[in-house]
Amino acid sequence: MIIEHIMKRNVVTLTETSTIKEAMQLLEQHQFRHIPIVNERKKLVGIVSDSDIRDASPSIFHFTDHLEDFLKPISSIMKQNVITAHPLDFVEEVSTLFYEHHIGCLPILDDDELVGIVTETDMLHTLVELMGAHQPSSHIEVKVENITGKLSDIAAIFKELNMNITSVLVYPYQDPAYKILVFRVQTIDPRKVVKVIEDKGYDVIWPSEPRIV
């Protein structure tokens, strides 16, 4: 999946000369958390968040002090050197940017033109959909040797049982000789398929029988 499939296209922006007060009103009106800032040529020059606004605002105990600060240009508090992405970037690549840089949104540029925006909420919703977690299904984890063909071997078992796979993930295991295959399959009761997998000699990590210590 690429970013242009999930990005919001109608981006609300402000210019460098817009005031902090205007940004506050815009955030309150639209109930979002970030506003891209553009110059007179409509090029992205910065971004401002609700936390930037809060940091620049007087405390509730001195709210009437320095009201002139609200009339300062938004350029005085905006963050520059904004991290961006391209519409054709893959969702998993962009999710890495959110993870590494601890950001809440990502402007999307095409030929330096702002064409969209993606938020951490958009990424979370997309992850849920890609994993199929929003559909009635079961989560099954299988420990296998870290060799070629094991994914197809386990997938063949689901095929034999006429069970549809909605998503597959591969996790590393603490012992690099093994890996964890994570399947989400369209069944509410996974006990039958788990038994078949175990009967074929594989170690099902989840779901597992309760152990008495």
C-alpha cells in the first residue's frame, strides 16, 4: 500500500504571516493537531502543532498578560526542516519515519508541492486494516526454523482446511535459528487448525493451553 491511498488531500494551511491567534482558532475549529505553514509561493516552510501553541500561550493564571503574543506571526514558533514523504512512498517506509522521529504527522510533497498529509492516527488505522484485526478472526503464532519454505508450508495447512488468511507477519525469535510466523485467519475457533499444525510437528506459541506452575 502506498501513502497516496491513505493521505488526506484537502490540507488546511496557514502562511508565515498568519498569527498565533489564527492558528489557535483554526485548531479549535477543525479539531486537528497540526497545521502546515506555507510561503507566498505555496511551498512548505514549516509546521505548527497544538503543543507548540500551548507552549507559546500564557498559563491560566496569567492569561491576560502579554496578550500581544497572540498577534505574533506563526513563523515565530513553527518548526522548520520538516520531515516529509512522497505520495508513492510505501506505508511501511513512512511508518518507520513516525517511529524513528517521534512525530505526529507527515506532510506529503510531490515536486515540492503540498498534496496531502498523514497523521499517526491514519497510520494506526491503516495498520489495523492491513493486519485484519478489525474483522472477526483469530491470531495464531507458530515457531518455525529460520529456513526457506516454512511460511509456505504453514500456509498450505490453512489451504488444506479451506481457511482464509487475512494477514501474515514474520517476527524474529531470540534464537536466530528460528522465527515466529504470525497469521490472522478467518475463524473464531482456531482449535482445529492449531491441532493440525501441532500434529505436523510445529510449535504453536499462541494460542496455547494454560500451563499450571
